[in-house]
Amino acid sequence: MDDDNKLSYFFLGLGLGVVAGVLFAPKSGEETREFLASKANEGADLAKRRAAEMREAAVDTYERGVSTVQRQKENLSAAVEAGRQTYREAVSKPIAE
């Protein structure tokens, strides 16, 4: 999680640096606005891609969790059934003296 935060702060700093550089660049106002708009769109696209990746990772994690719980449930059911069968066999045997 710390690596994600470091990467996020890096891109935030990079973006702020680009904005500051553009504001002080010797371009006309219209060119600067167009540049800023294109960079904002790129940032929005990056955020959408990142959100989709995170969603996909969350879905994968959820599915693995469901699969693990199902396997554990099946194992527990098998163990309980084996215990019942052993109990039935022990109860049905005559006591040897």
C-alpha cells in the first residue's frame, strides 16, 4: 500500500510541476488552455484505467475468497460426515468383554 501512495504522490508532484511549467511557459493563453485541457483529459483517462484495474483486482480477490470458503466448507462437511460414520460404527459394534 505504501508503494501505491508513493507512486500517487509522485504523479501528483509531476502533474503540479507540469501545470506550473505550463503557466510560466511563453505560449499564448489559448495554446496553454488547450494544453491544460489535453493533460486533464489524459489524467482522467489514467484515473479511469487505474480504477478499472483496481476493480478487476478486487473482483479476483473476492472470487478467490469465495472459492476458498467453499473448499473449506466442503472439507468441514466431509470431516463431520466421517466423524458421524465413525460414531455409528462404534455404537453398532457389540461390546467385547
